[in-house]
Amino acid sequence: MSNSSSFNQFLLLAFADRRELQLLHFWLFLAISLAALLANGLILSAVACDHHLHTPMGFFLLNLSLTDLGCICTTVPKAIHNSLWNTTTISYQGCAAQLFFFLFFISAEYYLLTIMCYNRYVAICKPLHYGTLLGSRACAHMAAAAWATGFLYSLLHTANTFSLPLCQGNALDQFFCEIPHILKLSCSHSGYRREIGLMVVSGCSGFGCFVFIVFSYVQVFRAVLRIPSQQGRHKAFSTCLPHLAVLSLFLSTGIFSHLKLPSISSLSLDLALSILYSVVPPVLNPLIYSLRNQELKDALRKMMTGFFSGAVKCRLSGA
């Protein structure tokens, strides 16, 4: 029986065998990663620099952008490197680090989205208590709890997964290191059951968050429908739509990817779904929030105008 220590690297799933397609994937992932870095970087700068966005939602949006940046920087750079240099390898330590940080950022993002749902619930259903329930200290504590929970979640899963002996080779049917594909290589039934137990506990926690989200939005919609004016209802709904869109994208792609029927599973489908839940949300989330948030759009416009006017002044003074 081979132990996991006998492997010093894993083989990731290649996007294509033809060199032309590999280079196409290189440029595509490079463009996606640069778009995600630019979009999330702009939101971080806007929230940090504009005092109108120093609100609970702005604070949580800043944290969400950090998790999006973390997700895209964990999986995509290695895929870009492998496509460019025509290789599929990742070191054992690199795989462990990739798994840890991906789980850390993706779980922290889910808990942050749950907190942002609570923010919408308090803002619409309990507006008179908004300042008390979502003060600066309470927001900091909730964000810290989301990050700490994500850290603990990723630490437990990574430590258990990489303590398992591997005897089924070292080829992963995924373009990044992910728990289900590593477990397929394991030959330890007790360790496998332990990881399944951890997944069940994590699933219960995630389901609890999901129930809380559904309950909160039921209350929010009931409160919105009681608003007498159509303009008031439209304004209240418009503050919820970005969060609902981001949450739906996050949950639908993740759930379908991991809970789909084995009969419809294939390498190409698994690859497409993994890209949908690990790469696409960090790019789309900033666009969704900026399109529906007028204060954020104004802050971005002001920041970009100041940047370009400053660049023009520097060029004129240099001339």
C-alpha cells in the first residue's frame, strides 16, 4: 500500500491536449483573473475612500471582495501556469495550500453572504433598531466570526484530507485540488469516514445558514409588500436584488456541482461546473453590486474621474 508521503506531486486535469487550445485557455483565464482583480480592486478602493460607503453593507461588501480576490488567486494562477507551460503537475505541499485557501475563502464568503442577508433583514424589517443591531463593533464581530469559522472549517478538512494514505495513484480529475477528487485516491476507510463525518457537520452548518437566509427573505418580502407606495416597494426590492443574485449564483453552481446525479456526470461537465462556482462568481459579483448600487456607482465614477484628471494634469505639467 502506498502512503501519501510517497507522492511529491499531483496531476491536475488538463483543459485540452492540443497546444493551440492550451494557449487559448491561458489567455482566457488570464483575462478572467485580470478582470476579477480590477473589478474587486475598484470596489475595495471605492469603499475604503468614499465616506458615503462607510456603512454596514459597504463594510460587508469590502469583505466579500476580499474573499472573491482570494478565491480567484487560489485556483486560477496555477491553471494559467499549467496551460502556458504545457504541464499538469502541482506539488503535494502546493495542493494542500491550494485546498486550504480555497476552502477558507469560499466558506468565509458563504458566511458573509448570510450576514449580508441579516443586514437586509434588519434594514427593512427593523429599521429603528438598525444602528443598534448593526453598529461598527457588531459588524466587526460578525465579519471576524465569518473569517474565523472559514479558517477552522478549512483547517479541519485540509488536515484530515492530507492525513489519508493514498493508493489509487496521484491523478485528480479536476483543474484544482478539491476534497472529493483527493478522497477518490484514498485507501483508508476510517479516514474516509472521518472526512465524510466532517462534511456532514459542515453540511448541517451550511443548511442552517440556508434556512436562516430563506426565513429572513420571507420576512423581508412580507415587509416590502406591506409598503403602501409602489416607489417605496421598488426601492426596497432594489436593495435586495444584488444580494439575491450573488447568493443564487453562489448556491446554485456549488450545489449542482456537488449534488448532481452520477448518471449525468462527465469530466467536461464537472470541469464546466467547477469553473462556474470557483471562477465566475469573483468576476460577476462586483458587476452585480455596482450595477444596482447607486452610491457605489457614484463612488466609482468619482474615483475614476479623479484618477484620469490627475493623470492629465501630470502629463500637462510634465510637458
